[in-house]
Amino acid sequence: MTVLDQLVAGAREDQELREQTLPLEALQELAKAAPAAMDAHRWLKQSKAVPVIAEIKRASPSKGHLGDIPDPAALGRDYERGGASAISVLTEGRRFLGSLQDFDQVRAAVHIPVMRKDFIVSDYQIWEARAHGADMVLLIVAALEDQDLKSLLDLTHQLGMTALVETHSREEIDRAMAVGARVIGINARNLKDLRVDVHRYQELAADLPVDVIRVAESGVFGPIELEDYARAGADAVLVGEGVATAEDPQLAVSRLVSAGARVKASESRPLGQHEGPYFGQYGGRYVPEALVGALDELESVYEEAKADPSFLEEFARLNRRYVGRPSPLTEAPRFAGRINDQVGLKARVFLKREDLNHTGAHKINNALGQGLLVKRMGKTRVIAETGAGQHGVATATVCAIFGLRCRIYMGQIDARRQALNVARMRLLGAEVVEVTQGTRILKDAINEALRDWVTNVKDTHYLLGTVAGPHPFPSMVRDFQKVIGEEASEQLREEYGIASPDAICACVGGGSNAIGIMNAFLDDPSVNLYGYEAGGHGPQSGEHAIRFAPGTGELGLFQGAKSYLLETDEGQTLDTYSISAGLDYASVGPEHAWLRDMGRVNYSWATDEEAMSAFKDLCETEGIIPAIESSHALAGAYKAAADLKAKGYEHPTIIVNVSGRGDKDVATAGKWFGYLTDEQSQALEANEAQGSSREGE
Amino acid sequence: MSQSVIGGNAVAGGVGKDQPLGFNHRPSPSRVRLDACEAKDQPAFIGYLPYGFPNAEGSLQAIETICRHGVDLVEIGLPYSDPVMDGQVIQSAARIALDQGERIAGVFEAVELVAACGAVPLIMSYWNLIFHYGVENFARDFANAGGAGLITPDLIPDEAGEWIEVSDQHGLDRIFMVSPDSSQDRLKTVAGNSRGFVYAASRMGVTGEQESISASPQTLVETTRQAGADKVCVGLGVSTGDQGAQVGAYADGVIVGSALVHCLLDDSGRRSRDLQEGLNLLAAKSDELSLGIHTARLS
């Protein structure tokens, strides 16, 4: 006899005893007199939450004694206050130590659906549940023949109740569906180690009709398992021990409820309007507590500003009159010719000319937006990091317009390869601090900026330059940059009569120019999106900044966000390398990580060599000197064209985001192509930027 | 049917040992020690040293030294490549440790050592290191070594769902931080999710020694207690016995880091000092701090 058989036999015996004192007819009268059952369906499936069914359970055959629970009503109230959507009360007395008295106490104490959980095999038990005010009952497929399952389910529905039909195999799910179950409990515990097996859950839950509510029924202890199940598609979860034995059951339930809300929010659509803090499992705020106040303030000031027409007007006015927006969309027929010759295609290529913005790159869009927020917050000092110097220049520019004190942190190596931009920042009145800690590149500049921010957060705003970092930066910077794609879409339609592009190419360091041009197209699946990381000397060389290719980045937390990260097997940040200072970063914006996982954007890389070759191609064919960062997108256009050809396109329209101009890179390129004599090269080397070096405290 | 799975619980196969952990109800080890100090009307002396600095063996000797010179709880730091909450001294120590080939798995030896000395072993780590090791794996290995809890400078309770669940299952302390500008709401969130004690930063900023300690930490300790924290310990900037006495008058524990680490660095602050010389300085510094802190409430 299996344990299940024993439990069923015991439950039947106990029921027969009760029936002797209260015959079925009398019970039915009581049931009819009971207040109507609540419709549990709407509690168990919610668009913005993962409903929690919290269980009142003293013991189980597998875990033995769990807790005395002297006052089930109080526990039920705790669950309800914590945000539970339903309460499951064990009424089996022999092994689970429950009772109908427990049920009555809980029923009287709460205003949410209550489920009778027992080994139900007879009509009598269903009527009994209803007579005690139950809204739901549990039916276990493994304990019932098909015809019994059907008649008990029908009776449950007839009495206005909802049945949670427990299954743990594909076959049982099929049986449950065949008799009309509407709420299916799926037990997906891996029976070897008893952990939640999400893959098994996905297998089991696959192909269930959308109107069936899926309840993950076992192994949910806390937020970890809830998140696993919810991401695998569970509508609701049932939790026992994790809440019943918690020191503070209300807190335990509320943690589960907020974890569920977080998962739902993290996957909200449409993609183009998705808001942080989470992009799928990525994003968040992995920061010192000391920064939470400043991030909260920034978030609320930004929310307020977004809804304020005068803010939007001022932003648009500055974009038009100061930055020179809209930036042109230029057709590049001779550059397209080179691509077409190489790939064997008839593509038209258009360049989105962010290089023509004031200060020479897309960075000004974001710097201006945040600058306006700094004024709104009443802060007087701005700090920023910069890699290639473009964001530093944009920030210094904005601080000059708004009269803000400005300090730019720049890694020593970057300051040397971008000496001209260091001088520009100084001309604009900024203090440039050359960071000599760590690897002396972009990430070290960010570390130093974060240390400054933690210390001076009261009067200082950290004007982060990309769609990375802690919430709200990824969403906010995206919003300030999305004008790129909006304009490109309109220009293509209005000026060239093309309804929509077939492909977009952008380079991806932190990812702000890429998000900026892609945002408008994210929800149009006919547009192929391509992001190109800095391939340096190639993925095998270990000298690159490729985060997305297999064997490169891993899931990690870096500088405020969860995303892909280049790290050692110990979790230490790996050194990165790229000829382009602006793409030389160990992590990547969380939204990109999410878009990568869902396959919406195709990420690949361009090596130094490929980027420099495309750099020269554009110079020679179109008379445009692009930034080396943007040259990675141009090199990518060749790869995208090959991919489009493989997909069957013959005359694709490709937009490449030229995120910045290449004046700052002329020395690097001159050396690369051998246009400078040794003497000239040495003179440039000697002409290093002399930042005041910063050793920290 | 090969097995019966009932009511959400597997009843077939091995019972008990294979089950996922439930709540571990052991009392908070940090709390127990802070209570014992309280019973003697003493604040606790909490000392920080990074594991692996100046090298693995040297760090064990250093840790043993502070344990023998008055420390009640030890915060063992895990060196990290990007320590955004640390000032120059601890940055240098972390860099030296990493250059010397520090490996995380070795830290459990330090944990055992602290436990064997009778002090309470805590680990302070930037979260990516724990995350990458695997939160559950780390908690298991740490608890097995006798570890008490984690101090998490860049993990706020809002992001700590996994750690809260795992620490509850292993009976480990969760020490979150508050800072002088934390709002009432934040203080409540931190106090409500911490276990053991709350780490109050004495000022806005990164780790490092200070000439003087302002009065603001006392206010922060009071407001953190009002927000529901039972025990509040103060860190950032304490470097002398006198400062320790000043802070110990109102805090449940006084946390000292850079001043101890500093003993093991040479005058440039960038390289390690001769180890024996450093250990002697460290012993003297610990004695000074221990005296100051432990007699804070005698006057």
C-alpha cells in the first residue's frame, strides 16, 4: 500500500465517522445556507502579480512536524496582510494534523479565498467543504479514477467552487484536462534532489491552453523558487513551509508577493515602453545603501519631469536650437557599393548622423536631458565618467550652459589616447581627473565617480553616460536617446519614401546609441536589429570587450546592475581591450542583456581590424570620418548584409547609426594606416593629456 | 505510478535528509555575542582585515593577531577588483591580495581560524563574488566552516531575495548598511531585513581613517534603533582608541578597518610592510582599540 493509498483510506474512514453524526442531506442543507463561494479564478491569475496561495500546515509525512500553529486564524490573518491571494488549509488529521476546526477559524478570519486541502474522494467531502465556507478544494489526480475525478470536479463547479487539480506528470495533466479542470497544480519537483526543476515544469506546462491557470505546487520555499517558476510561466504558486514556519509569516508572504510583482514587471511589453528597474532578470540596483536616496530622488524627479510638458518642451527646444537636431539621415550609396560588392546584394545603406550633433556624438542627447534634471533637483555639482571623452565633453558642455560645477573622471590610458578631448573638456571649464587605479580605463573611471558620488551625494549628480548602472539610469538614458530611432524612422519615410528599414546596425559598449536607435523598432519584428561589440584582437585572444559571444561574458553584477559581465572564474572583473575607448567596458546595459536572451537583437562583434577597415571605407566613399566606436557598427553592416542575404533579402534597407565623428581619432587612425612619420607619431605620444592624477583618498 | 507525490510533498524515497532545507532556527551568532558584550556593559570591538593580504598565509597570521588582541567579531574581507565603497588603504590591500593570487575558497580557513580563536567570523564581500560562487554554495561552505554572517556593502535588502532565503535556511546573519542620509523608510527596510546587527556608516563616503568622528553617527544609531534595529554597530573612519571610546559610548559595536589594514602597509601605502613588523604594529593597534572600545562606558 503506498503512502497515498493509506492517506486516502484514512481520510475515507474519518469521513464515514463524521457522516454518521451528520448525514449527507443535512450537510447539503448547511452547504446551501453557506455564503456563496468566491470566484477564485480572478485571484489566481493577475497580469501584474504572481498570486500566492499560502498554506496552513502543521506537519507532513515527508518533513514530519513543522510547527504547532496554536492559532490558525492569526496565521491566516498574517497571510492575508502579507498579500496572499488565497489560503490553503490542511484538514487531514492523521498525518498533517489539520482539522475542519482549523478551517472554520481561518474562514472566519479572512476575506480571501480559502481552499480545503485534503484527500478528497467522495461527494460528501465536497459538500462538507462548501458547508464550511470553502471557495476551493484540492483534487489529486493520482488518487482518483477518471470518472470519479470528473464527477467530483463537476460537483465542485456546480457548488460554485474552484478545484485545484494536482498533477505531476504529463499523463495526469492530460487526464485533468480531459475532465475539464480549469486550475492545474503542477508538481515539478526533481525527485532526486527535491529542488524545483524548472525545465521539467516547462515541459509539463507546455501546450496548456491559455485560459487554464497554472499553479506551481511544490518546492516553493521563498523568492528564489517563485522567480524560477514565474519565469517558466507559472500563474500562481502554492507555498507551505516557507510561510508557515517563518518567524514572521506576514513578512515571508509579502516578500513572495513583491518578488512576483517584480518578475511580472520585469517582463512587461511592449518592449519599446518597458520600464526598469528590471529587464527580465537583468538590471536592478546593486549599489551601496548610501546611494539609494539619490537614486530614488532622481527617479521621482525624472518621473515628474516626463509628465511635465514644459520639461519636454525645453528639452525639445534645446535639441533643436542648441544640438542641431534632427540629425540628418544620409544615404551612403558608394559605401553601400562596397558592401554590395563584397556580399553580393543590392542593399541601400543610410547613415544616421549623430556625428553632426553639437559636440560630435549622440552623448549630448543624454547629457542635456540629465542636465535639465540636475537643475530641477537643485544640485550644483556634476560628475561623470568618460571613456572616449565624448560623454565627458557632452557633460562639460551641458555644465557650461547651465552653470554647474563639473568634474570628469577618465582612466589614464583613455586620457592619453584621447588627449584632444581632455583639452576640450578643460576648455569648457571642467576639471578632468585622470584615474590611475585599477586598469586605468572606463570601468575605473566609473568606480572613482561612484566613490565621489557616495561622498558628495547631497549636492552632486552623477551624470552617467550610458544605459548601464543602477535604476533609473538604463530607462532614463534610453528615453533621452530614443529620439535617434524616432527621427530615423520618420526621415526614412518622409524623405526617402521607405516605410520601414529592414535592418539597423549599431555599436554596443554600454549600449546607449544602440538602444537609442533601436527603441523605435523593438516592437516591429520585420526590422532586423544588429548590435556590434568591440572584438579587439578577436574572441580567442582574450583581448576584447565581447560580452555576449559564447565563452565570453557571464551573468554578473557590476557597477550597479545585473547583466552580462567579463569576469574571471573567481568573479573578479576581467581586463578588457579595444582600440575604441568608448566600447572598452566589461559589462553591458541590462536591456541589451534581455534583448539578447530573447533573441530580439543579433549581437556580434567587429575586431579592431574590421572596424578600422570600415572606418577607412566610409572616409573614402562618403567623405565622412566616423568615430572608431561607430566604425564597429559600419564594419557590422557588412556582416548584417551577409546575414540578410542568407535570410533571403535582395534589396534590403539598412540604417547604420554613426554615433560620433572621428576627429578625436585622427591620431590613432593616422598611426594605424601609417600616414604619420615616426617623428609625428612620437610627437603625438609625447603630447599626452596631463590630467591631475587621482590616487583616491 | 512509480511514486506518490501528494499535496505538494514527495512522500516516496528518502525522507528527511534529501529535503531542501527549512528555516534554520539557530539564534543569530552576532546577536549572541553582542548580547554577551552588553551584559558586561561593553561595546564590541569588530575588526576588519582582508583575506589574502599581504598573502594567504600572512592574512591568517594577521587575523589570528587581532583575535588575540581583543577583537570580538572579525570581518574578513574578500578582495575585489572594483571596490567602490573602499578608500585607498583597502583598495591597495585588495590589489596586493589579488596580485598574490588570492582565491576565494581559501577564505574558509580564515573563518575556521576566527571561530577557533573564539571570535565571531563574518565575511564582508562585494556581492558579485558571492553571486558568482553561488549564493547557496557559499552559504553552505561558509556555515560549515563556522561562519556567522555576511556584511554586504553593495547589496541592499531590495535586491537580496535570494540571500534572505538562503541565509534563513542556513541560520546566517545578514548585515546590511545604513548611512547618515538614509530616510526613515530606508532605515525601516534595512532594520527589518537585517539579522544580527545593522552596520551604520559614520559618514557619507568610502572607508578610510578620519582625523575626527563627527557627532552624526550617534543620531544615526538612535534613529536606526527607533526604526526597529536591536543592535547597531558603527564603522567608517574609526582609527584610534579614543575614537573607539567615543563611538562605543553609544554603539553596540565599533568597526575598525583601514586603521588595522594600514599597519600592514608600508609608508607609501601601496606595498605591504615586512610581515613581522606589521604584525607587531597590528597587535599594538588592536590593544589600543580594544582598550578604548571596551572601556568606553566606564567613565
